Amino acid sequence: MRLTEFHELLHTEFGVARGDALLADHTLLSMNGRTGAQAIEAGVDPRDVWRALCAEFDVPRTRW
């Protein structure tokens, strides 16, 4: 997944302000306590970060 696609999905699902806040501030259990932004910066595929956010925030699987 390209980073631009990731941001588009994030903003569509959560809104721009909340999506950006979740990416920067919410620690993901499945990413060893890193935020989504930290995980992406460390080289984790944005698709995996997207799936982790979806799982933690109960996004319906049809939108994963």
C-alpha cells in the first residue's frame, strides 16, 4: 500500500483531524506499543498499520 493511499483511507474513515491524531498519538498493541507514525517510520508496511488501526477501532472488515 502506498503512503498516499494509507492517508486517504485514514482520513476517509476517521476524518482528517482524528485520523492524524490517531496516527501520531495512539499506541498500537500489535505494533509493540509504537504509534502508527513510528511504525511506518521504522519500515512497517502502511497496510499493516492500517489493519492494526482497523482492528483496534472496530472498523468493519469490508473497509479494511
